[in-house]
Amino acid sequence: MLRIALVLLGLISSGLAFAGYVLAWLFIVREGEQEPIGKRATGDRRGIMVGVALIPALIVALVLAAVLGAGWLGSGAWALFVAGAGLVLVYRNAAEDERAAMRRVAEPLWRLSSNRQRSWFVFTRRIVLGAALMLIGLAFLVSGHRVNLARAFLGLVLIIAGLVIVFGPWWLSVGHELVDERQARARAEERADLAARVHDSVLQTLALIQRRADQPQQVIQLARAQERELRAMLFSDPGADAARDESFAAALRRIQQEVEASHGVPIEVVVVGDVPLDGRFAERLSALLAAGREASVNAAKWSGAPVISLFGEAEPERASLFVRDRGGGFDLAAVAADRKGLSESIRGRMSRCGGTAEIRTAPGEGTEVRLSVRLEADRHATTDRRAGTAP
Amino acid sequence: MSAHRVVLVDDHELFRAGVRAELGERCEILGEAGDVAEAIELICASEPDVVLLDVHLPSGSGEEVIAAVRERAPGVRFLALSVSDAPEDVIGVIRSGARGYVTKTIAADELADALGRIAEGDAVFSPRLAGFVLDAFAGGFGGGAALTHGDRELDQLTAREREVLRLIARGYTYKELARELTISVKTVETHVSSVLRKLQLSNRHQLTRWATERRLS
């Protein structure tokens, strides 16, 4: 609105308002050039091109005015020039429906500008034009016999316009280069960071592995730990970061990490779905996870299996854990009575929170511990003991 | 039964040597390739039963190999192999036509088993892949709403298919799985193949979005 008002004002009075407007316009253009965002810069380049396209007409008018001694023609040309440039800027910032209305007017100017891009002819013309503008501006400034503010101001504006025409594209390219350089530096820093991390982790581990080649258990452990770390870095695996332990899936990966580290048996973890641990069923979920950890530790310690499978699934109404190994298995009836880990840490824990624990095993058959808790409010049962034992 | 004819495609020579040593007696290894162009030539020239294909190759991806070979030798089947469990890798290579996916930590026996299964036209899912698929189909690909692109049948897993996938994710082999569900191994294979087909035909855009979200979460 302000711009439109200025343009209108300019058309009517052809006075200082234009100069002010042109100054403002130039200022905006320069801001654009300093902008690191390439898009805005290209937008402004277009604006400059249109301005350039208008200037020859202005000069012709000015020269005519000088030759004919008709002052009115000169000031009229100024008004047209500034109004045209203003229109272009208004157009560039206008909403789509307003643009449609203005498009007819702007059409020839756009064509003019796009025809002129990237040619030596234009380049030389630009230099000549800019120089001419500056000279005219200088002439305005020096030739005034008496103090004339408007004249001096016009001269200044002309010089600035000339400068912009000559150096504008160069400023633009400098701006682009600055952006490119900043991006390149960011990339280089990223690379250096990656190299540092690879050195700290992978190379160190490889060195350790070479030195402990005769201790297969340790080598496996090292390799697994390194694998987890790398995965966390490359794929931002959510569970691998020990600091974030607020979800079911993250907690399972934590169990994997800790049991692998302390018992040296790889655990293959698969998680489907996820649920936050601090929600309504915090106690049930932590009981489930604790029982699952116990089952994993048992499998790692006693089964003799080379790998353990840990599968967790969080559904809307229930969370389940399955710990499975293909190891020795055992006779459930014979050991259940005296093995506290099984009766207390797994079965007791699950039944206290209203969950279920089922153990499938037989000598030579491997073992599977199936754990499950409900994630639904059960009104008739009194299993929600959160108030009693929550830390 | 004669040994299955296998081509190994992996850019790590050490890994190829390891696999060759492990499988040497159980499969007939026709050749090895270390990059995309080499692999395409070798596969088209030798027409193996199965290609053991690394998902990541220098100068390209496993998907490119599958796409190029499918035109010239449509009978060749692929078992994808990767160190990464990144969902987009897994989903991408399965969608491009691999009939199975396993991680490089797989034991030799299981790998031989998987190759045999692929050679006979069945599908092989690692526990991880089974988990991904369950997640993708259950969560409506991360977008809340289930897949909707017309064919509802295709967008849903049957209860039985979900059961099968769950057991695979729990670490069951096909044989153990069949015993657990008191069905035949052949039926297990049918279920897995049907899941594979649904995965390959389901809405690509939603699947990709799901994989990306899964990775970012």
C-alpha cells in the first residue's frame, strides 16, 4: 500500500518523493544482495534488470529534454521511470490476484529484461549506461550555479543508480560466493567431525580387536559394542543412546546393550511399535522390562546359545516381550522350585502387576520366556499399585 | 537335489571370501562381483539360481542390479544382504524385487538355508525385516490411517500372516514355526511369500514415508 501510494504521489508531483522512493528501492536491493538466501537475491536481480531496462528510455527523455530545453519533459521522464520501477517492485510483492491485474502492464518489461540476460552486448551496455548515469549525476552535482537541493539530490541518486548498474551483478556474485563458501566450510567441518568420530571409535576398536585376536569372546563383544555405536551414529538408532531411555523400544535396546556387555552373548532385538515409559502404565511396563532383562540374563548365562532373540511388541492394549534362545533348555519342573530368578524375578514380578509369564522349555529344546502386560485400565481388578510403590 | 548355483555380489572381498568358504560345500558358487556393472554382466552371463546381493555397492545400489537383471534374466532370484538395518534400505531392496533380506551377521547354516529357500521361489525374512513389516502394516505406515489405495486386501495382513511374522521376529525358524502353529513348512512359506507380495505391491509413497519416519523417530 505504501509503495502504491508513493508511486501515485510520484506520478502527480514528480518531486522529491521519487528520489526518496528510488533511494528506498536501492536500499532494498542492496539488502537483497547481502541476503545469504539465494532465492531472494535472484528475485532482486530481476528487479535490477527491469530497472536497467527502463533507464535507456529515461536517458533518451532526459537528453531530449536537454536538447529541446523543455524541463517538463525531463521531470515527466523521471516520474515515469520511478513509477515504472516502483510498479515492478509492487508487482513482485503483490498477491496473486493483484498480479493478474498488473501482468498486462508489466508484460513488455519482463520480456525486455529476459531478452537481455547473459550477453556481452548487455554487459558493455551496462557499463556504458552506468558510467553515463554517474557522469550525468556528477554533472548535476557540480554544474549547479546556485544551491538547488532537488538537483543535488537527483545527482546523488543518479550516481548511486550508476553504481548499482555497474557493480550490482558483481555484488550479487560476491554474495553468492559468500554463501557457497559458508556451505563448503560447513561440509568440511562435518567431514572433520566424522573423521574424528571414526578415529575415536572404529579405528580404536579395530586396534583392540587385533591385539585380542586370541580371545574370541572379547572380540565379539568389542565388535558388537562398536556396531551399536556406529549404527547409532549413522542411522540415529533411537535406543543406542543410553541417555534417552524414556520409551519401550529404547529400554529394550538398553537391555540388549547391557546384557551383551556383561555376558558377551549377542542379542538380536526386534521391536514393533513403541510406547512411552512414563505414561499411565509406567509400573507395568517397568515390571515387564525388568522381567525381560532377567530372562535375557538367564539365557545369556545358562543357555549356552550363541545368540538370543529379544522381541518386544507394544500394541494399544498390551505390551509383550519374548526372550528366546536355542540353547540347552532345562526341565522346568525340576529347577523351578529352587531358582529364585525364575520364580521371583520373572513370574512374581509379572503376576504382581497383573501380567502373565509363560516359560516354554525342555532339555535340548532351547527356552522361550513369554511376558505380557495389559495396557488398558481394568476397573474391576486391583492391580494398579502405582500409588503404593512408585519411586 | 543338486547344489544351488549362486553368485556373490559384495564390495568387500574379505566378506566374499568368508561366504565362499562357508558355503563352498553346500552351493555351487559361479562367481563373485564387487560393483554394479560387473555384477550385472556376471549375473546375466551365468544365470544363477540365486544372487546373494549386498544392498550397498560402490557406484550404485543393489536395487540397480536387480532392476537391470530383471529385464535380461527374469528368472534370477535375489537374496539381499546388508550390514545396516536401516528401514529404507530393507524396504527399498525388497520392493525392487529381492525375495528376502538377511543381515551379514547371519550364521552360515541359516544363510545356506535361506539361499536354498530363495532358489526354490520362497521368501526369506530376517527377524528384523519381520519386525519392520509388522510395524509398517500395523502402524498404517506412520501416518495413522491404514494404507488406502483401493485394494484393501493388499493393505492388510491376515491374522495368520501376522502370527507368522511375529514368530519370525521372535527368532523362530520356519521349521520351528510350523511346529508351533501346527502347520506345514510349505504353508509357512506360502504365508511369507504372500506377505512379500503385499509388501512389493503396497503403496510406495506411504511405505517410504513410514521408513523415513521410523528412522527419524
